[in-house]
Amino acid sequence: MAYDKLKIFEQAKEVIVKHKLFFIEDIVAFLPIAKKTFYEYFPIEGNESNELKGLLETNRIELKVSMRSKWYKSNAPALQMALMKLIATPDELKKLSMQYIESENKNTNHPKKIMICIL
């Protein structure tokens, strides 16, 4: 059965917005085509695929901003700690971590300090 590629593309954009989707696989679940056909119509690096990915990314960003705003206003310590870990500087993360390991590479050609924080 032949499908109208433009119609499928428009449907894909509509379901992304309507259902606040985040992943390509979620789009395919709402369309009347198989995943293989979807990728044949909209190759990974094609313009249509990039447009769909842009809409998915917009949904992700909106959700992240919304969640961080709720975490900021929350009185729940776990949510406030989660937010702090997202926005903290490396020095602040060091102070927040339960374990802090600092290692120094003894290689004289390329000396480096490595910081590992286990939160």
C-alpha cells in the first residue's frame, strides 16, 4: 500500500505537538506506517527528519525547564539537591559529594589531575 509522504509528515508533526512526544519511536507508534517505512521516507539526516527532531527537542527543553522550575519551588530536599547537582560548579559538586576522589597522573609528559565525584 502506498502512503502519501507529505500527509505522513504532517501527521508526524501533529502528533509530536499534540502528545508532547520526545522520541522518534513514539512518533512511529502514532502513524499508520511501519518503522522501516518511516525511515525510508525520512532518512536520519534528511530535512524532514531534522525538522521532526527539532520539534522533539523543543518538547524536551520545555519539559526540562518546567521540571527545574518545579524543583526550584519545591520544599522537597531531594528535588532541591537534584537541581543543585544540575547547576553546581565542579567545586560545589565536590562539596556536595558523598565521596570525592582526586587522582594525579604521574606521567611527566602529560600531568593531569582527575576529579571523580560519586553523588
